Amino acid sequence: MAVLKLESLKTFYETLTGEVKAVDGASFEVEKGESIGLAGESGCGKTTIALSILRILPTNGKIVGGKILFKGTDIAKLGEDEIREKIRWKEISIVFQGAMNALNPVYSIGYQIKEAIQLHEPYVTSREALERAKKLFELVGIEPSRINNYPHEFSGGMRQRAMIAMALACNPSILIADEPGTALDVIVQAQVLKLLNELKEKLGLGMILITHDLSIIAETCEKTAIMYAGKIVEHGDVVTLFKEPLHPYTIKLIDAFPDLTAERTRMIAIPGSPPNLLNPPSGCRFHPRCDFAMDVCRKVEPELIEERKGHFIACHLVSKRSGS
Amino acid sequence: MKREKVTSLLAIWFPRGVVVEMDETVIRVEGLRKWFPVRMGFFRSLFSRMQLYVKAVDGISFEVRKKEIFALAGESGSGKTTTGRVLLKLVEPTNGKMYFKGKEITFLGKNEFKPFRRKMQMIFQDPYESLNPRMTIQGILEEPLLIQGIMGEDKEERVFKALEDVDLIPPEEFLLRYPHELSGGQRQRVAVARALILNPEFVVADEPVSMLDVSIRAGILKLMEDLMKKYEVSFLYITHDLALARHICDRIAIMYLGKIVEMCDMDDLVKEPLHPYTRALMAAVPVPDPTSRRVEVKVKGEIPSPVNPPPGCRFHTRCPEYIGSICKTVEPALIEIKNGHYTACHLYSK
């Protein structure tokens, strides 16, 4: 059984100008020791999914529908106290985007990890917590003797490692990594991704990797979900999705990605820009930018259907083709 | 007298071949250095005599030819952005020489340099910060014309044409808008239009697409390529993304800690990278293909501080192909290994 299962999750933000439908029906599963990549352009709702799972949405954000099933229980309905005591950090934790700014500059890193442990496990003594923090440092490849250093004494890559150590402090079963590579240099990024992969295998973590970079997903994930304007448009295992993408958006997104080793070609851009989620386009949300838009695309919203085993897609073109 | 000595030294360091005929090169740089003094506290300045410098750019030479996109690539802190800024004299160089179409511009004063500004422009990284939020698009595009004293009807015509060139059509619709009314991609198009409105011959593009979404990047880059062909502009394209550079650049120089470690045609680099750093950089680029296995990244650690760069070859502290004490003591020169393919590494200097 899947450790974490999302069932048509809907998260909206209340703003002065109206309701922003940041996530509008997202479903996927994460299994033990498996990583799923959530990809899409900025503003498509990737990070909102992560914040919804951990229940740390800003005050104007609300889960308005759907289920978040963690080992069978719907955590979208749990109260704040229960979430804090049972789920957050102990079962599901997150490595935030931009490790550079996620650490508090006035406390030592050891103190910050200790704080995370003691907050969620109040019976642990300071000394034990610090010992655990040292073990975590070893796990992520930082000298344990540097436990009392401050964030400014660490380089970017080390800070990212420290953030990972902190996320693992209470032995979670699901780790969400929000853009773990951005803001790092390519070589350091490769090191961090390698570390995440090793940890996944060693600790049997389920991982949700949020990124806008498809090539990172191709290298580290088993499954991937492509998001567009708050919806999952295609979902399946990495190899099928990259080798035989079906949704026009996925196809274009993969084409827009430059490949260092491939022949020099002209890159293909997707015309237009992502829609405003205050007022998303009717029908299929991709239709204003799609080359194959038909009448039905403008009117009816396509459902996410299982085209082949484990390969889900939401597109009228594909459902028509397979239907006829 | 002193200058002559420097030039003759340069001739020894950078033998024939680096310098191609004058009419083909738009920008030529010889032994350019930019050292930023480290500000010290009052007490430290009392007790320490030594002024420390951040050696952001430390003796680099290259040239940008006519109608060419030349890439400067490297990790952050390698000095690529500083190089771009020094070239446009947004910061003053420490020493070395810079030529624009054969004329030396290294130490020109502000007024003397002004006519060159017309020919040399820049596209900045972040379109959310490089456009003045209080000016309309028309105002933003007119400003360079006003500064260069282009008035009257000609001015409006040029603004219109510039907007059309960057596919912001119809131009009337954009003229009176403010930057916050445009999307990221449209803003960067305005930035491109602003850079090209004076018909420059050389443009520095500092990571022009790194702040944009993937689906929009290709459009901006294609636009740059088209305009380069149409107006015969040369670009210095500063980037950390080798995969992107591969698809739009003709030649490339890889920088590490203020030095060029490899310089060649883009195709040669992909076919046969010579310097261990280049190889590491290329191995680290993720491949958008789940079936291909990544080559193991052997390089450890991160880029050292440019205040106190390692002696000898600057990469020796992280190099997986370290060959002995020579790397630690002798700084390798940038030498031509094959036709037009330069690298600075002791592996090849035997």
C-alpha cells in the first residue's frame, strides 16, 4: 500500500482580487523507497502541494477538497495539534527551497537541529539530541565536529546538507525536497542529488522531489507528475513519460529542454505564458498554448485517465484517439 | 616603457592564434585583471599592512568575433559576471587591455567612453529588477536615445521598431504600460529591445534567461539569435548552464576562479573536453533522459575563496586528475592543444 496518497486535492488561496485555484485536483501516490518528481513551471502549484501535505499553508490558503491519505488516515482533516505531534517532521518532513536563507543565522546549526528534535520529541534530553545531530551530520557527509558552527561558516552545499540533516532529524518516512538543486552550482547540485538518492535507498524514504528542471527528475526519480496551472496533466513512470510522452504540454516541455550531449538544434519555445490562476482558461487549461486545440478543449475539462497501466493523462486528444 | 614590457610579456604568454585579424574581432581582451580591495575594519587595518584583494578576474585574454555568440561559463564566483561588467566599464579594470574594434578602451574616462556605449550594451539577468518600475515601456526604451541625443520623430520610430523586433506586437499596446503589467518573458524582451535600440555591435547578456521559466527561455534565446543575424551583433553570453550554451553559442570559454581554463568551439567542447574541470562540469549537468546513467562526479568540495586562490593551478585542490607537485607550484599557461582549442592544464603541457 502506498505510504502517502493524494486524492483530488484542492487548495485555494483567498486574495483581495479573488480566489486563486493554486491546486485544483491533484492525485498521486508515493510508495516506500520510491521518489516521485513534481515538475512544472513556476506558479503551477508544485510548492502549494508540499505546503498542503505538511499543513503549513499561509493563513489565506485553505485545503477545500480532496484527501491526503497517510498510511490510510486522512491528514487533511486532522487538527493542528495532532498534525504537529504525529505527522509533521516525525512522518513527513521537508527540505525547503533556498537553503541559503532557510537557516537562522544567529543560532548554531547544531542548536537548530536540536531544537527540531526536542520540539517534536520533548522527552529527549539536550545531550542526546546533540548526539543525534552529530550522527545526522555524518549521515549527510559533514564533519560532526562542525556541529557548533553558524550558518555563515558553511558553504552553500554544506548548508543544503545541513537542511537535509535537519529534515531527517525525527526519522520521517516521507521527505519532500522543494527545488533542492536551485541556487547551487552544477557540481554541488550533482553532489546533493546523489546524497538524496543514497539516503532514499539507505533509509527507505518515500520522496517527493519538486523541481522545474525535468533533467533532475530524469536522473533521480522513478515516477513523475507533470503539472500545469494547478492540475496534473500527465503522470507515470519516468522512462515511459520521457520516451513516450502523450500530453502536448509534456512533449513541448521536454523539447524545450536543452541536452548537452545531443546534436545542436534550435530549441522550441512554447508560445504564450502560463495562465493567471485567478481566472484560468475554460476547459483544458493548456488550450490557449496548445497546437492541437479542438472545440471540445475549450469547453470541457479533460479528466485524468489511465491510458496505459500506470500512465495517466488528461487530454482530449489522447482520450479521443484511444476511444475511436 | 612599462606598458611595452607588459605587451611583450603578453605576447609570450599568448602566442599567435589568439589574436586574429583586427577587422574580424569586435572585442579583444588581453591579460585583463579586476581585483576588488577587501574592506578591513579599523583595528585590522592598524595591525595588518597587507591589503587583501578579491581576485575576481585574474589575467584573462579572449576575443569576441563579428556575428558570434561567445559564451563565458563557470560556477558562481568564477568571475564571469565581473568580466562582462568590466568590458562595459561598469566597473573599472585593475590592469590589462581591452580593445573595441582595435581601439583601446581600457582606461578611457567617462566622457571619452560615451560614444562607445552606443556600440556596447548589456542585458541584465533579472528582468524584475533591471526595469525601472516607475517608467513606462516607452520611457524605458527612449532613455538610451535621449542620453545619446537622438531626438524627434526618429526616436518614436525607433521605439516602435525595437518593440516589433522583439515580438511585442502591436507596439502601441505596450508603449504606455508599466513593467509590472508584463510577464517575466515580456519584461526580458523589453530588456533586449532596450539593449538593441541603439544598434550596438556588441552586447553582454548576463544570464538573460536564468530567471525565466523553461517554456519561455527558448523564445528569448531564439530572439537573440535572430537579432544577432539580422543586425550583425556580437554577443558575450554569460551563463552557468552549459546545456543552454551548447545550443546557442559558437565558441566558449570556461572560467574557474578568475582564470580561463579552456577555450574552444562549442562543438569541440562537447566532443572532447580537455580540462579536468570542464569534464567535471559537463558530467554534473543532468541529462533529460532517464535511461542514460550519469557519469560519476568525482570532484569534491566547492569553489575556494578568490581572496586567497590556491597556488599553482587553481583547480588542484579539487582536481581528480592531479599529477603531482607541478600542479601545486606552477601555474599552467593557456596553450593551444589543437586548432583553436586552448586549455590551461599540466596534463597537456608535456
